[in-house]
Amino acid sequence: MNKWMLKGFAIFLLAILVACGTDDGSDQAEGTNGSDDKPTLSVVTEAGFMPFTYLDKGEVVGFDIDLLAAVMEEAGYDYKLKNVGWDAMLLSVEEGDADLAIAGITMNEDRKQTYDFSSPYFESTHKVIFREGEGITSGKDIKNLKVGVQAGTTGAEAVEKILGKNHENISKYDSNTLALMSLQSGDVDAVVTDNVVADEYVANNPEANIEMIEDPDTFESEFYGIMFPKGSEIQEDINKALQTVIDNGTYAKIYQEWFGVEPDIEALNQ
């Protein structure tokens, strides 16, 4: 093979290597602490749930994402995080295409029929966000209003308990972001969503002329958990790591960084 053929062959090999390294950006690789005998886990999320999971300059960030990193480091797993949307997230875990999901997922009896969960890592409830002047003082005041919710969430279930299942005044959206945009545009009169999400939205939109109320008599407390396929072989491993992160103070540090207050650890251990 002459030198020109050798040079052409080298260029050809270089082109192949470059092509193999191309990434479309749909996956967000995280974690470098895995051991050789543990697989790299596939993690899915829905990045429209600020401040738990959301996009910042194309990167998925949030309280859940920082907690995930701490738990994976403690458990010794590498992982790849992918933002797939709410419905796709649930389906991919149900079918076993993903090893776990994290996105402010409420653990309830209905979901426990389909999925396994970690122990709880966050206590939440619902709030009603509405335009100034609506005169809403309780959750039940939304009964005759047009209400926006994220489809497939416990917020949607809570509203259906008040208005009725699949009521014509309930508008279901693919994300909380879209529901809140519809409130701003006047397509709905109110939005029901998790309390921390509501707090974050109101704080970040002081000129939006919106108010919110909390009603513990109408909306019960809920707990978020990491979601696994039924019969997951890694559930126990991840759960132990989560408990260690809670016990050793790492959880409290992450919580304070995101919410500025101490977490109620006792509520999680009930």
C-alpha cells in the first residue's frame, strides 16, 4: 500500500470515529461513580416541573436531579438521564424500557398497582393558582370555573373529585407549563398543581396579576417517590442509598439549597 493509499485509509478511519461519536443531545449523561459490576442505569424524567425537574439552557436541572445524583453516587451506579415527557416516562417504566423515573411522582395506591416505589423523599399538597379578582378562597370554589391541570397527575384527579370525571370545564395539558400559560392567556380561570410548583411560579411572575390559595381540607398531603418497574432488581439498592442520603444530612443540604428551609425528615419517615 503506497503512502497516498495509507493517507486515504487514515482519513477514512478518522471519519468513522467522528461519526461514532455523534450525539443528538436527547440523553443527558450523569454520574461517574459506578463500579465495574454494576450496570449503567436508564433514568427518565419530565422536565416541566420547576423546581423539581426543568430545563436550563438545554440541561435538565432541579431538586430531583440533584437528589438523584446524590443517591446514585451513594449506590455506586452510573446512569443516563433522559427527558421524555410525562406519559412516555410512565410508559417506559411500566414496560421496563427504563430502570427508574424521577419527576415529582406522587405515590398513590393506584400507581402502586403498576409500579414499585422507593420510600418517600418529599411531602407535597396542591394549591390553586388564579387571576386576581376571581374570589377563590377554598379548593371547592373552582367548581364552576374552567380549570387547567397536567394530564395524568394527582392534580388532575383532585380537580375531577370536585368537578366530576372528564368534566367539560377541565382542560388537560401535557405539562404544568402549558397549563399555566393557558391561565395567563385567559383560556382557563385557575390551575391546580403541586404547592412548591405553585410557589415557584407565583414568585417568578410578580407582574402576572395572579394569586394562589392552599386548602388542606380539600387537598390532602401526598408524597413523592422514585418509580421503578414492578419487580425491579435495583429498587432495594436505590432505596438503601436514598435512606443513607437522608440520614447523613446530604438530603437536608440539597433541600435547603433549593427551598431555603429545613426539611421535615420526620414526615418522610412516618
